[in-house]
Amino acid sequence: MELSAPERVVRSLVQRYDHDKYWRYRQTVVDPSKGNKLTDLFRLYYIKRADAFNNASMGTHRNFGARFASPPHLPHGLNGIIVSHNAVIGKNCTIFHQVTIGEGRGGAPVIGDRVLIGAGAKIIGNVHIGDGAKIGAGCIVTQDVPAGATVVAEKPRIIIRTEDT
């Protein structure tokens, strides 16, 4: 569903999060070759304010942070999403609310392209999530997930595995 310009403005005022602005600002803040210090600090302030209001953290710091190949699709906005600043997220990923992508056991997660992460899922540690995988709501992932797999339950178990991804 595409929102009209006035609807986007009202939503950004209420949620204190404008998707396009947030990700445009984030791209310049985490890349040390872009922008100047004063502009970066202003943009970082906007990002941290949006994060704080939405109880979230997308792993953004000045001159480094979580690497996103493209801005993720966030159906519920930033609501409660926590991402380690060393995580790597692929292209066209969908992340629902209350997701945690955190460090542990020697590293941060690497998430492939086109991955769907359901509400409340936790991906912890030095794990790799393959392209096209689906992580179910409330699932706790502490081991690698192959490409095209669907993972459900609190203790992950693969229920579908496709070979043609």
C-alpha cells in the first residue's frame, strides 16, 4: 500500500520515523567518505531520536554500523527492532517488529538477500541466514539456516528446504 504525500507526512510526525529520510540519513552517517562532521551529527541525532521513540536501534554509529545492502522493508516501522552494529543484512529483507539481530559467540549474524524475519524473532551470534530463508515469529535462531529454508518454533527446526533459490 503506497501512501500519499500528506499521509506520509502525518505518519512521520506521529511515529517520528520517515522511512526514506531515515535511510538516506543513515547511509551518509555510517559512510565516513560522505558528508561533514556537523551534518553527520545532525543526521545522527535524527536517527537516534527516531530509534529512541520507537524503542529500536538499527546499529547506527558515526562512520560505522550495521551494513544493509538496501534499506529493509519494515511493515511496522522501527518498532522494537534491535540490530547489532556488526551485523550484515542483505538486499530486499523484510523485518517485522520486535526483532533482535544481536552479537554473541564470536560474532554478529550475516543475513542473506530476500530473507523474511517474523515478529519477535531473535537471531543471535555468529550465524549465517541463507538467501530466501524465512524465520518464523518468535523463533530463536542460534545456528546457521540454509538458503530457502523456513524455520519455526523457539528451538529452530527446518520444516521446508527448497533447492532452487
